[in-house]
Amino acid sequence: MEDYIESATDGVFTELKDDQGFRRDLVRFFSGDRYNYSIDEIKEKGAENLTAEFVEHMRKQSWNEVTALKDYNYVINKDSKRKGVDALEKVLMHLVD
């Protein structure tokens, strides 16, 4: 399992945007069924914007039960793209370690 959370200096999550493992998980998450971004959309947004968008997603999840439920349904849905689900789970595990 990737251990990129240690790379975040002083807990600043956005510093992970340059970490290859984190970027790979971002791409897998955003190209998964939860957001379903195309590769072109991902390239257009870039690592910095995807990182900021993920941080915003997590902020919404922490105070918005609808977002949390959508994430839960995404993770348990057997039809969801496995790479996207795995990527979300890996990032979330790093956040709570």
C-alpha cells in the first residue's frame, strides 16, 4: 500500500499533488464511477486542481451526509469500477491513520 500521507509536510494535504502514488489514486478515483471523468478531463484539470477538488469532496463529506452516503453507496456497489473504489479507500485510509 502506498504511504504517501507521510509526504504531507505539517499535514498540508495539497502538498501530495506531486507524489506519484497519490496522483495515480486521484486519477483512479476521478475516472471511477463516482465522478467518471474522462482522461482528457483529468489532463485538463491537472494534478493541482484534482487535489483541490478531492480536498473539497472530503470537506463536503465531513459535513454533508448526502455526500457521505453517495461515497458509501459507491464503495459498496458491486458495479462500481474497482480501481476507483480501491483508490478512494486507499486515500481515506491514509487520512485516518
